[in-house]
Amino acid sequence: MKIGITGATGQLGRLVVEKLQQRVASDKIVALVRSPQKAKTFGLQTREFDYNKPSLLAASLKGIDSLLLISANQVGLRKAQHENVINAAKQANIKWIVYTSLLHADTAHMSLATEHIQTEQMLADSGIPYTILRNGWYTENYSASVPSSIQAGSFYGCADEGKISSATREDYAEAAAAVLTTEGHLGKVYELSGDDHYTLSDLAAEVSKQIGKEIPYTNLSEEGFAAALIALEVPEEYAKIIANMDVGAAKDDLYDPGHTLSELIGRPTTPLSVVIKRELT
């Protein structure tokens, strides 16, 4: 059985490939990437795969049985891009698609959820057996801001005291690899989240504890936070998306009390304190 991984050179995709290589022979894995040159270090078969070139996709999927469709990174274009992949998968007789969606995509308040739920519906309508991995927030999305927040003297956001049960990309990648290489997942929709939850105030407190200096969390309005990000030269469109995600977090969109992720990977998810420590070293 051959497993295809879209976006295999991306931050999540690379980790999925690494985890798969620990479970199956490399000749069973196909890296589907926009630039095959970037995937040379994998030591496995690579094929050009550009979501925006629908006429070429089916040929690249030939001979693949299971496909991990990692959601595209171009917000606003995802629905069309994912539709291209699903149509190509039908032409190539793909037997199973595993899709990386968003935690509580069907009830989340954030704008990012829209294209995920549209993709889930397209999969349901496709006739191809599928599994949905509704990934929660990456802890790295917050830990990446630790150095700049220390420099600024405060964490900024608009998540208020919303609970966040994030996990690392490695945690989610390991879950994807586990699902792709074991049975019993067809038709399942998994809500995946970290074992523990925290607020952005808790995040600031953990950083303060580790560096021995008080770094508070300052809660802003959605507009105020977006403006602050733009002032830091974050592109306006992306700044608005980040602020909107925080608004969703304030409503607990990024929280789930379950332990499905740790059950799939057979170990506890990576604690926030460990991720912060890595960021600081």
C-alpha cells in the first residue's frame, strides 16, 4: 500500500514523513510537493503536486492508495485547491483520504473554519472513504512570539481568558502517521487537542517563571490586536486572521477536554512548559 503526503516539505508535512518512515518502508511513501528539489533529502519517491495545477494532479496520484491531504496554506483559496485534489483523487482511484481540518470546525466562530467545513463536506460527497483529523492549535503558533514578547515586555492578544488546549506539530504529525498505518479509522472525525489547557495569561506566567522576569498578558480588542500586528509589519490580511483566531479562542474554539490525540499517539501530548523551554534555549 502506497501512502501519498501532500505538502510534504511543509512544517507539518516534513514531520509526518519522518513519523511514517518509522512505521513503514520508505518505498511505501510518496512525497507530493510543489518543488521536488526541496524533498531530495527525504530519500523517497517525490512527485510534483501543485494544488493550483488541477490538470496535473491525477497523474501524480497514480498508484497511491491512501492520501494525506494537508490543508493548503492560502486562506481564501483553500476550497478550490482542495476541490482540485479531491477531484484528482477520484480520477486516480484513491482508496482513502485523511484530511487535516480544524478543531470543532463545524461550530467554531473563527473565519478559518469555513473552508475546512466546506472541504469536509466535499469529502463526504466524493464517495471516497475518508477520515477527518480536526487538529487543534499548534503550540508553536504562540511560542514563536515568546522572544518578541519578552523584548516588548508583554504578550498581546485578544483571546481574553479563553481556554486553549494546543499541541505541537510533532504531536499532530505522529497522530496522522498512526492513523495512516493502522485500521479502524474509516469515516471517523477526530477532535485532536492537547491533554492540558491554558489561557494566554497562563502562557505569559509560564514564560515569566522560566526567565525570572514578569511578562504580563495584555488583552486588546480584535481591531487593536490586528493594528498592533500590522505595526510589527505583519501583512494586514494575516494580521486580521490571527486576531480573528484569538477571538475564537476567547470563545473556547481552541479548547477540547478530550484525550483523543494522546490516545492515538500512545503518549501524553507535549506540555506547554516544554515548548517554552525549547523556544528559550
